[in-house]
Amino acid sequence: MKKYLSITGFVALYLLIVYEFSDVIANLWFSGVLPKNFADRNYDLISLIGFLLVLMAYALILKLRKKSLIKICNFSKLSAKNFISIAIIGALMGGFTCCFCNIGFIHKNTIFEQYLNYQANGSRYFVTFLIIIAITFAFEEMIFRGTIFNEIRNGGVSLYKAIIISTAIYGILNGVTMGYAIGTYAFVAALFYTLAYVYMGSLFASITLQIASIYVIYIFMKMGIWQWLGSLGDVALAIFTIVIMAVIGIFYYFMFNSYKKSSAGKQTSISV
């Protein structure tokens, strides 16, 4: 019981840090201190700065506990084959997101599209946008998969229970800010991120997955494909969503089989 109370306490502390830093940075950014044009065009920096401060706090906490943030996250090298597989899955996740978020009742009841538009259209420079997005989502993976998931997992919770608990936390956080539909989507997305992390034994897997996904969404929005999908109707979008999900499921089936056969599949934890 003492161990579980410790896990709960640290997870609650980590989540409080995420909330407080993100809230403070966002409020300062749009408080009027910065020129509105600058604030609008550099919206992505909000998450990047907030997440950076969060990770600095995490690193300090873990150092006091005689642990290393980098070692806990586990940045093992991905093989070229695994990297390509994850990038393809990420691209499919991007397509899934574009179809899912254009379905009528979801489209009308979420601020997710507004957030994506702000993100995709705010940055003036394409290369800068790509770099900032990559760093930001790498930081997010270090927070939710590298730190929070591993805190739960290494506290004695079984692997798949830890996966469900950590993905539920991610889904709830997104649901509170963006609505129940996106909360559900975030739960599914986090499930894919965490499984990729576990099955490939490296945080680079979930980072690559998320970055590839957001890049595809960005391209679809810039090329007008996002808007075109919205004109197809809910039935077609639902079919596309299910088909893409099935293809992703096939990839994960082979990933799971490979994981079982590997030495990583025999380990009880993917971090130290």
C-alpha cells in the first residue's frame, strides 16, 4: 500500500507541474505583455517553453531521488526497419486523425481543429515550425511516456495496467480541455504511443510516431485535404477511420510478435 501511495503522490505532483507551468506560460504569453502579432505567430513556443520548464522540474525531482531523467526515458537506438515502420504508422495516425476529427458530431463539439489551425498557420517559417514541433512533442513524450508511465510501471504496477492508467490520464487531461470526443481520441493515440514505446524499447519510437502524425496533419491542412475530407460526409469518414485503424492494428500485431520474440519481451521493465 505504501508503494502505491508513493506512486500516486509522485504522479499527482508531475501532473500538477504540467498544469501549472503550462497555465502560467499560456497566460503570460497572451497577457498583452508581448505584441499580439508576435504571440499569435509563435504560438508553438508556448508548449515548447512550458514543456521545457516541466522537464527541468522533473529532472530536479528525479535527481533528488538519485535517478536520471534521460535513463528513465530510455533513448535506445531504433533500427532503420523499426524507424520506417513507426514513421508509416505515424503517417497513418495522421490520416486517422484527419478523418476522425472531420466527422460531424466531433467536428462541431471540439476546439481541436482551432488548436491545430492555430498551430499550423501561426508559424511564419516552415523549417522553424517543423523543428519546434519535433522538439515540443519529444518533450511531451518525455513527460507522459518517459516519466509518468515509467513512474507507474516501475512502482510495481503490471505492464498493461500501467499502460491503461497512463493513457487514461492522458485522455482525461485532453478531454477536460478539448471535450470528451477528443479525450477519447487522445486515449487511443496515447495507447498507440505507449505500446510503440514498450514494444520497441525506446522513447524514440513514440516520439517518431507522434511527430510523423502531426506532420501529416499539418500537410493535410496546408494542402486543403483536411477541408476536403470534411465534405465527404460522416459515413465515408467513418469507413476511412475504421479502415485506417485496422491497418494500424495489423502493424501493431507484427510489432507485438516481434516484441515477444525479442529479449526486450522478457524484461519486466523498459527503464532503469
